Amino acid sequence: MGGLVSWFRRDEEVRLENDGTFATENVTVMRGICHFKGRTIIDRHTITMSNPCAEATCWAPLKVVLLTKCPTPELGYGCTLVNGSQAEYPWCCPQAICY
């Protein structure tokens, strides 16, 4: 993972995989704890969030938070996309509702 971080631009989200995984570089880290979007995350621990709707994992030595965001639901015939609730990930993810 260390090699991936070397090409990031400051304070930017970078997509790592097509599965909705992103990395945010230059996260504030104090005593092995990432401070991100008003939340604290212990090194190598994962929390769920509602804003953004994601799962966030702290990598304190790299000053990186990995975000796993919602997958994009496939819309079949007769389906519409409905925004998720204000709950935390994954319940805040949009869902396909089919009639």
C-alpha cells in the first residue's frame, strides 16, 4: 500500500478499486489516531459513517483513511434509485426499488 500513497495529491480522494474504495491522504494523525470529518479512528480500525456514507479505516503511519463507499445499484426494468436514509453505512446507501 505504501507505493500507492506516493502519487496522491494533497487533500484529495483517490479511487483505488472499482468496488468503491477511495483513499484520502494527509489526514491529521495524533498518537496513532486519525481525525477525519469530525470523527476519530484508531489506527487500523474501521468505523461506519453517514457523511460521507462510507466505511472508514485509519492507516495512521501513512496518514491515510481508506473509504469504502456505497456500490452503485444496478437498475433493472421498472426500477428506480431511492436515496438512502441518514443512518450510517451501509443503511445510508441508495437502493434500487423495483415495481
